[in-house]
Amino acid sequence: MTVSEKVAYLKGMMEGLDFQADTKEAKLIKLMADILEDIALELTECQDDIDDINEYMEAMDEDLTNVEEELFGEFDDEEDGCCCCDECEDEDCYEVDCPHCGETVCFEEAPEAESFPCPACEKDIPLN
Ligand SMILES: [Zn+2]
């Protein structure tokens, strides 16, 4: 049962009980029932708004997926590339395993320095 249905049920019950609205208590209860009815109405409107927003968001999400496919669809990381990293896509890249943490680091060409800091653990990796 929705809140609106419950309020309608409450109001129907009040009528069925031959509710005497001339006592102070009865006036108070009737006022409360009216307020509940207003709240239920606003709640229903809010729910409708949320449904609209959800629908709009879903449409936006779909559009965004299309844009992403248009932009990035041709670059599939898994299809080419020689190793785990996203940057290098040609086959003759240069790979080094860090002796400290085991991280595989790759370059497009062999670095000229004798060592370089590991991007994962920041310790120096000797190259020769
Ligand atoms: Zn390392």
C-alpha cells in the first residue's frame, strides 16, 4: 500500500466511523489527516520527478557510452601493445623488472642513464 492509499484508507475510515468533527480532538485529528494527505500528494510528485530524472540519466548514460565508443573505440588496449603498460603499443619496447618490488617497467627505447627510480617503489633500478 502506498502512502497515498493509506491516507485515503484513513480518511475513508474516519467517514465510516461517523466521525464527529465538532470536538476539539476531532478537529485536531481531521487537520492531521488533511496534512497527511498533502504530504502524500507531495511525496507522489517527488517520486514522479525522481522517475523523470532517472529516465533522463539513463538516456544521458546511453549517449555518453556512444560518445565513448566513438572516441575510444578504435584504441583497444588488449589488441596491440607488447606488455602490460598502456603507453607502449609498438613491439620493440624495452622492459625492465624492478629487482626490489618486481614491477615491470617499460620504455619505448632503452634509457641512457645507468639507473632510474622505479615508479612503484621509488628505489633505483640499475640498467647495466
Ligand atoms: Zn620497484
